[in-house]
Amino acid sequence: MAATSRTRSLDSVAEDMQPQLGLRERKKLKTRVAIRRATYRLIAEQGYDATTVEQIAEAAEVSPSTVFRYFPTKEDIVLTDEYDPVMVAELRARPADEAPLDSLRHVVVKATRLALETDREEMIQRTGLLVRVPALRSRLMQSIALTSRLLNGVLAERTGRAEDDLEVRAFSMAALGTIYEATVYWAERDHRDDLVELVQRSLNTIGNGLRG
């Protein structure tokens, strides 16, 4: 029952923030969530390295080919969430005259709070694995690069710059990098701190620098 409730909560998050989501997309989302939940359950029981895609597929009641259709690698199952499209849509909807860092702060803080409310246990498990499993950290760097490209497009629209401008690319990667470091710091300290506060502090560093 608890797993069903959490799945519904993530489903409703996507529907609330992406009202155009159709039936086919909702079914895909449910399949992705089922695969991810099965993965986390198996990892909790037997560890990351011992968990195979075949076991994940069986636990999620899908075929291994279905798992690979949604997630190219096992690392992607752990790292991928549903928030990138949401973040891009929210950023695009912010006031045009708002400073890019303020807009990004609003969106990231909102997404972090939402994730903690709907998927806190999953976030704790994911970030804990991120600290312990080198393959996940390596794959995450590739994922951050893809997310950065999405942000580049929105930031280019808002600033009138080209997507491949150095300043646009540097800003996107700096923001995502600082969010990554805040998340890793949270996990390294056994998730004791307030993650939203850590994200805020990290983003403040981009704006203010390392002032004594």
C-alpha cells in the first residue's frame, strides 16, 4: 500500500506540473516509476553491485528489454527522475525581467521541496548510493551535461544570447554543479541537514563568491 501511495504521489506531481500529459505518457511514467521502485527495493535488500537488470525486470513485472528501453544503463535507473522537464517548464514561466539566478533559485528550491515531500526516502537512498558507487558519479556527470543543454535553451531565450555562448554554458554548469555539491554534502553528512538550506547556500555562493 505504501508503494502504491508513493507512486500515485509522483504521478500526480507530473500531472499537476505538466497538465498536457496524456494517457500514453502517464502509462510510461508509471512504468518508469515501477522499474525505479523495484530497483531501489532490490538494492536495499542485496546491494547495488548484486542487483541485475534481469532481477529488476522480474520485480517490476516487465521484460529486460523494457527496462533498457526506458533506462539505457542500470546507473540511469538510479539517477533519472521526472524533474528535468518540470524544471525547464517552470523556468520558462518565470517573469522575463527576473534575474536568471533568482529564477533558477525559485525553480530549484521548489523542485527540491517537492522531491523531499513526495520521494524523500528515494532521495536519501539515491544520494547515499551516489557517495558510495563511483559508476553512479561518473554517469551523473553525463546526465548533468544533458540537463545543462536544456537549461541553456531556456537561458538563451531569457537573455537574448545564443545557446552556445560561453556565458550561458558556464552559468548553467555552475548552477548544476553547485546543486550537485549541495546534494553530495547532504549525503556525506548522513542527510542530517536541511537540503533546501544547503541548496540556497550553494546558489548564494554563485552570486556572492567566497566572501569572508
